[in-house]
Amino acid sequence: MTASYVIRGGAAGRERLRLLAEVMAPETRFLLAEVGIPPGALCLDVGCGGGDVTRELARMVGPTGRVHGVDLDETKCELARRETAEMGIANVSFSVRDVTRWEPDELFDVVYARFLLTHLADPGNLLTALRRHLRPGGIAIVEDIDFRGHFAEPHCPALQRYVEMYTESVRRRGADPNIGPRLPGLLRAAGFTEVRMRLVHPAALQGGIKLLTCVTAENIAEAVIEDGLASADELRQIVDEMYAFANDPHTVMGGPRVFQAWGRQDTEPST
């Protein structure tokens, strides 16, 4: 699995993911409830980051279930272990690994990935691997973005410029910043059946997605400058203008559209 992250990782990236988890928590919980995560299930959270959804899955499966989170970022995995231990959650584990090259000891009832496929040059390869890791009848759940969904009222040129820079930086790495609408087709192409979809669109007058958008703009600085899409001074001005817009409670800002899709593994996994 080749990741092409334009967003800062490590401890700094963890703080952004914490904010993202707060913004997405209601909709992700609704999604997991609609799909139906059975008590006692064995779940895999791919690209788990700081483990926010990993712990939510653990709550849903209860003490008889187990959840394993995997990520390529060792720092985030260690932070996830520490936070989970501090919360006294015992039915969760984490590891650093590439799931496309991993053969787990047992198959999972549920596999989940949020905002991961958008960073991959070959998202279908990951979905094929996830299907291989599912038991017959198991469920794959994915959430991902359509970055074109950003909007502002009144018009915010700095937000528009940020969307352009992010989009170009992701594309230069061979990935798709607007992958959301493709999720159902990607699931079907990977062999999943009974594919379903929901669409949510975070927007706010104060805090929430407004703050997250500004923080994300800060966290793509290295990639944007490396790609020659903006100078450090220009990027700082863009971020400052975005914060000024976001901090005005009379403005409206919406983030990327978020597509939520899921499908079932009906047959024996292919080998």
C-alpha cells in the first residue's frame, strides 16, 4: 500500500485528527449504527491514526469483541496505544503495518477505513486486500471525501486558493482528492455486494469544520511548498485570511462532502 499523504503526520498531525474526530463523530456513529456492528465482532480499523474510530468500534462490539487498528505512522500508533490505555479500554490493539501485505491469523467481521483511500494511488488494491481479510458475510465500511464540496458564504478567495493547492498537491502524488463518489463503484469492483451509500456535508457558523479546514491548511504547508504551489509567505497569508473568515460567526463555511459506503463479503475470500 503506497500512501501519498500531503497532510503532516506524527504528533502534530494527531492533534488535527483529534479535531477531525470531533467534527465527524456524530455522522460516523450514525453510519456504524446503520450498518450494524454486532456485539462480539472482530473489527479492523485501517489507517486508524490516533484510534478515535477504533475506540468507538470497541464500544460498539463490547467486552466480548475486539478491535485492531493499523497505521503506517508509528508515532500515531504509539499515541493511540497510550490514549487507549489511559481510557482503560482493554479490547483494542494497534500495530504498524501495510495491510495489503499482511495475512492476519484470523478473518474479521468488519473492516473500516476513513479518509484513507483518497491518499492512495491504487485504492482498489487496498479494497481487494480488505475483502481478503473479511470472513464470509463480513462488512467493509469506507468513508472518504469529495474535496470539491468546500463552500463559503460570502465568497472566500483564500478558501478557494486552499482547495486548489490541496487538490493539485494530492493529484501530483497520483491520488484522488475527489474520490468520494467513486466509493460504491470501487467496492463493487473489489467484489463486494449489497453496496450502499450515504452522503454527509459538514458546515458551520462557528468552530467545527471551520476550524478543521484552517488547521488542515496549516498541515499541508510542507507539501504545498515542496510542490512549488505557494511560497511560505503566501501560504501564511492564505491561512491567516482563512482563520479571519472562520472566526467571524456571521460567515458560513462548508468542508468537503463526505461519502460513506459499505458492502458485504458474500463469498469465500479469494487467495
